[in-house]
Amino acid sequence: MPSETLQGVVLRYANYRERDRMLTLLTPDHGRVDVVSHGCRRPKSQLLTGSEMFVHGEFVVFQNRDRFTLTACAPTDTFYPLRLDSYRLTCATYLLNLAQAAAQPEQPAQGLYTLLLKGLYRLAYGTDDAPLAVTNAFLLLFAAEIGYRPRLNHCARCGKSLPTDRGAQLDIAAGGLCCDDCAEKPYFSLTAAQTAWMRQTLLNELSGSLGEADAPLFEALRAYVESRLDACIKCSQLLP
Ligand SMILES: [Zn+2]
């Protein structure tokens, strides 16, 4: 690029100087891209609507060496309803933070990008979904997307087949469900219904009903995912 149009989602911003912002975008083709939005905090700036968190759209950027400057933007969706519900907003912010922790500059991230958009749509517009159920589904699919799909059908330590009518232990270090004989701490005891939900969600991705908020499952999935990222994400402390 010197000048290129990027599809992207704003993961975060940091204000600097009087009127500028540094945006972090997630893009399908270039992964994480940091872009300077000059003067976007001036009243009437054409860049302001595109320089907010969650905005999805087209961003025209100019490249000078390793620095990108925003020259125009055309938002497709601002996910506005998230601003009307602080709990949904917290869940959605957590999704952005997870995406930011996983995305790397110049590493294509098509799968992560699609997953993030689907999650944000469900949180903003899926009024029948419990926000925590969407967050749980995102955590599980995110783990799979970044290469840590948990083993669910066989014990992750001894390989024994796990009966589907019984619960199992989500063993954080082993990378999946373990039988009672093998599970090592830290692990989370999950019910048969919870393990069935995980299997179903990995098949359905983010389509179909996601069910009720399940706080214990959130604790288990958060521990699993954040151990893989080697990051403790601050806003997740506000959940469940
Ligand atoms: Zn075992």
C-alpha cells in the first residue's frame, strides 16, 4: 500500500495530543493495524464516526514507512445498541480485547475477523440471546480459531472415550475434557449438559439459539482461553 482501503473493526483507541487518536483495527488481510486518525476529535471531523470502538466498515489509509494514517472512512455498522446496555457493552468489549490479544500485525486473520463480527452482531441485535451465552460461545470458538480447540470426546490425557451422558473435567493444562482419573488441577467440573452445549456450539458456530447465561461455564472457558493467551484481560473481571 501507499494508499489502500481496508475492511476493519476498531478494537480500541487511544487519544493523544489535543485532537488525535490512535486506532487499532482488526482487518481480515493484514491482521492488526494501528492507524493514526488526525484531528478526529475536532467537531465536524469526517473521521469521528469511524474513530470509535466497535465501528465496522471501510477505512482508507495512507502508508508512510511503517505508519498508517486514516484519510477517510465509511462505517457499515457502529453496533449502536451496545451503548444502551452496559452489560452487553462489557461483553462486547471483552470480545474486542480477546481479538486484540490474538491478532498480530501483517498476519491475515479472516477467521477471527468473521467470528468477531458475528459475536458483535449477536450481542448488539440478538435480543433473545443471553449476552453471557454469546460470550461463552465466542470464547469456545475463539479458542478453536487460535489453534486451541479443546478436546471434548476423548480424555485429553489418557485418550479414553468420554461418555456423553456424564459430566467431565475441563483440565486447563491438558487442553480439554479429562476423565475423573486423569484430571489435574486446575480443572473445572462440567455437567453433561455443559459438555453437550460445547460440542453443539463448536458445530453450529454462532448460529441457532445459545441458551441461558451459564456463569460457571464462563469461569471455565475464561480460564481456558486466557491461559492460552498468557494474558489476563482486565474487563473480564467485570464478568459474569
Ligand atoms: Zn483419562
